[in-house]
Amino acid sequence: MKHPFPCLFLASVLALCGPFDGMLSAGMPGAEAAETAAPPANPVPATSQSGGVPQGEGERQILTDLAQLTFGAQFLKAGEGYFSPDMKWVIFQGVPKGEQQYQMYVAPLHLGDEAAATTAHLGWPVRISPEKSRNTCGFFSPDSRSVIFASTAGKENPEDPNAGYQRKDAVYKWFFPTGMEIYRADDWQPAITAAVEQKSELVDLAQPKGRITENDAYDAEDAYSPDGKWIVFTSMRTGNGEIFVMHPDGKSVVQITHAKGYNGGPFFSPDGKRLVYRSDRKGNDLLQLFVSELAFDADGNITGITAEHQLTDDPFVNWGPFWFPDGHHLIFATSRHGHENYELYSIRDDGSHATRITYTDGFDGLPAFSPDGKYLMWSSKRAADNSVQLFLAKFNAPKDW
């Protein structure tokens, strides 16, 4: 969740970037509180169709030209995708058939051509993570030269639980693999392009020389700053889930949050001056959204934060926030319609004007806008086989959002 197994609450929803697996199979934290306070389930039947994919009436004007990017024929589940700056590539995670853990993939993105009657789709997906590893939170550098992702490559502990959230005696727990480290791979495009052309399945980019954290503690939920000078991430190195920044070489580490409970899924604002993230600091197994204003020294180095603002404060799980390119709006997933029906909402950066974006029964989460703001990519359980897969649509901002 950016922005666990959480940049998958996918492997766990909290790793947004983080895992969202546990959310789908074992429930989400705070279910008791949220289910009693949540509104009724989606009142709009998801019977409308867009390209054969279910789509609720309430979202049809906001999300047009809906396209499914990944499919159950190849992936048991897939999602948490992010655009490259030039919008020609997507990095995402998926569980290939025959395996149990999320692997990291890069694939060409084709946005479709009305004249040629083609819809948006992915080209050949190339796996960039090795066997016997868990992976999450892939992201591109602003110049597209580098990719980063979190992996247990070479440090996988088969004894670590598979699911993210586990429910026992009405308590939700999530797991943070101690072997999870952040990797950076530079000049990846020639090798990946050749693999796409040759339909090769694997180009292992989780090489020891590219490992930029080494803590024997969970490091993940990573993303670049807009100027490429910083990487923000979540780490358990203090024994608590906290947010840090570091230079792309792994040096100059600065701790950003110092709050009890899990803090994670961070992303830089488009101007690089703020961070958005999620936190369960109240200890009630719910997640709320926060924005912090970063502090800089005279040389432009991040030194901490000057102020923190809470965007949500309700009895729901709110996670996976992502900035719209204008820097004044964000999108996130919430349990306010029930834990079997996570929906996407937009919100202003002052916490006002919460606006519902998706209206389709089932899970919708881990949203990401394209760099130009014209497209939204997210993970959804609206696939025909009821699996979580990656979807994309043209984004038309709601009125008065």
C-alpha cells in the first residue's frame, strides 16, 4: 500500500506501495469498526460494460475507454502499476501461474489508437526479479534511466508468512519480510527492449551491486522525488514502520516520521516539497492519510519536515494515496463502502471535497495517475475470473472536485 504484502497491502495492502493480498484474502485491519460505521454496499449495480469489463454507472463519465492490462491466463493476480515518465512503459507486480509470490515486471504500454480501432494494452511483460524472491513497489526515475523496486532477492526466508494480513482472534496482523531491500537498476531499457522483441521471460535486475539498502529489516514502499535526487521509502529498521528519504545511492538517509505505529506508502508531491503517506498511529488498525511539508537546508538537502497535516480522520481504512499532477488533488482507496468493496476517492490536498471515483462492486485500489494526468491506472477485482488485475482508463476529472 505506494504507497505492505504492503508501494502491496498487494502482498499485504500496507506495502503500497505495499501488499494488497491480505486485504483480499484475509480481510483488512479494523473491519469491525469500519463495517459498523460504513454506508451500505455499492447501491449502483455494476452491470454497465466498457469493452466487456464491468463498470458501474457512477464512474462511466469519469473513467472512459476502460481497458484491462493484465489477465488471469498469465497472472494469478497482478497490480500496483506505475507509468514511466514518457508513458511508454509500466512497472508492476504479478504472481505468475505456478508460483505464490509477487514478481516484478516491466512491459511496454500501448495507449491505443481510435483510428486503428486498438485499445490500450501492454506489450510483452518481462520479469525483472529472480526466483525465490518476493517483490513489490516498482518505480521509474524521472529521467527513465533507472528503476527501483523492493525484493528479497538473495535474502528470501521461506519461513516468512505468505499473506500480508492475517486475522486471529479478531486482530489483524501484517508481516514485513526482514530480507526485503531496495534495488536500483540503471540503463535497463536496452536489455528490456531486447527481451520484449525476443519474447524473453526474465532479465534479472535485482543484482547485488544495485542493492541500495542493507539492514536485515524491511525496506520497501519506495518512490523517486520529481528531480531524481531523493528516494522516499518505508523501513522497519527502528522497530517501527517509519518513512525515510535517501539519495539514489542509498546514502544521506534522513528519517521523516517519528510516530508510533505504521507509517508508509509515501510519495513526493509533483513539486517535490511535500510527502503524502498513510498511518495507523492511533493503534486502531485503521489507516489515515497525512501530508507533510519537507524542510530543506541551504544546499537543498532534505532535513526533515516543518509541518504535518492529517487529510482523513474517520472509521475507515484509507490507503494508497497518489498525487494528481496539479499537486492539489490526490486519489486513494477506502473501505468506507465495506471491506469487500474498496473504492477509489479523490480529495483535495487540504482534506476537503472527497469525491467518489469508482462505483464497481469489488476491490479497487493502488491508483496511479499518468504524468500528464490523462490516464488512471489501478488494481481491481473486476476481471471476469474474479482475480485482481491491472486496469487503465482515461481520466475525466469530476465537476467541482
